[in-house]
Amino acid sequence: MTYGGASEYSGPPEWSTFAVGDHWIRMCQAGPHQGSEAVVFIHGNPGSASDFTALVSEAGLLRRAIALDLPDFGESIAAPGFTHTLDEYSAFVGDALEALGIRRAHLVLHDLGGPIGLNWAAWHTGRIAGVTLINTGVLAGYKWHRTARAWQTPLAGEALQAITFRSAFRRTISKQEPRGLPREFLDGMYDNYDRRTRRAVLDLYRDLKKIGSTSKDLIPKLAAADPPCLVIWGAGDPYIPVAFADRQRSAFPRAQVNILPGSGHWPFIDDAPAVRGLLTDFLATVE
């Protein structure tokens, strides 16, 4: 199943699972299934590789394209002892690329996929072919939204997760979005928001609170490498203010910044044609 209206000429991605160390990871893939360079999609929270089905199909018309379920998100199962920290997730990105034989990646990042992907990219700039940031990026000075603050608070976070039922999940997310979101998409996200994922969310957000903002430490490394960068931002994002879109130029001086006035936090869902066009045009120009 796809969301966001893939081109009629693009076939559906193929789903599979593979091992990354002791992790068991689900991915979808389109285009050539071999090759040392690929477009790699990393989702946020709540989310999974399923968020990007349509975009993987489109990117696969140009080159190898892959979306991964992060450990304990979607249908991926983390290795025993994995404690859901930023550093562990960032290390996983590198390990997954190695397991897939990918030496250079064009990262497409959304939401928490931004901190995770950029934390890896800053230390491996020679392996970055380009970066696309969708409502995420270098977030120095960012103040957490209300739900994140609850997740970061012991007991309060567990209580919130315990009472997050399907109807409340659907209603809470959709009512904050300028255009709402399709019920099918929301139900798909909820289906993947199981006990493992809820625990991972609490652990990861508490780790991010503990270590504070590391984004400003990444800026010099990313800016010195200055990889091609596309920024796509829904102006009505209720979680990460649109003011952060232009701020991405601090880390990516050549960034092409595109604001979508009627979109929210998931512009690849609520304005799929615009995001698809921006991404495929960008990928076509990046060697």
C-alpha cells in the first residue's frame, strides 16, 4: 500500500528483512538492488519505512532507493541490550549501510530521522552524496513540544503511552495538521506504534534531553563539507517551527530551502506532488 500518489510509471517497492548485526531490520527497496550509492530514507516518530513507500518508488526511477525501519520501530526488532540512544541509532545507520554495501548515501530525513542521520553524517561526510531534510535538520536552540516533554518525564511518559489508544492517537495528530491526514495513514502509523516502539520513544527522548542539543556541535563539520542539500518544510508544522527551515543554511550553506505554505509536519503526505517533484528534481541534479 502506498500513500502520497506515486507516479503511474513507478512500480511498488519490494519489502524484505535483513540482519544488521543482531538487529532484524525491515526495509523497502526500489530501483537497482545492487550498487554502492543509494537514496536512503530515515523516518521519524511516530513513523516507519512505510511513510516513504511512494517516494522510494519515485527515487527508484533514478537510482537505488531504500527506506529502513529503525530498530524497534515499524517491524524491525532491536538486538538484545539495545537501549535506544541517539548514538546507538546513529551507529546503526552506518552499520546498515555497510550491511547493504552502500558506500555513498543521499540521506532523506524526517523528524527524529534528522538528528539520527545527521549525527552519523557529520562524522562521515565523505560518504554523503547529498541530504534532503523534511521538517527536520540541525535544531540548535530547539524547544521540545508538549508531548515530547511528557515523554521525557518519568512516570508521566509511561502514563501517556498507556492511554494512547487508536482514536486519541488519530484525533490528536490530525487536528494539529493544517490539512489533516488520511485516516489510512494515521491507522498505519498506529499499527506500528506497539509496546516496543513506545518504550523506544521514551528511551530516545530521555536520552536526547540528557545530552542536550548536540546540533550546534555538528554545524562546523557539516558546513565544512557543504554537501548538496534540499530543505522541504511544511509551514504549519506544530512540532518544529518553520523558522528552522532557513536556519539549515548554517550547516548547509548551499541549501535549497522550500516552504510549503499549506502543509504540516508530514508534507510528503499532505502535499505529495510538491514533495515528489522537489525531491526527484533535486536527485536528478546531484551526481
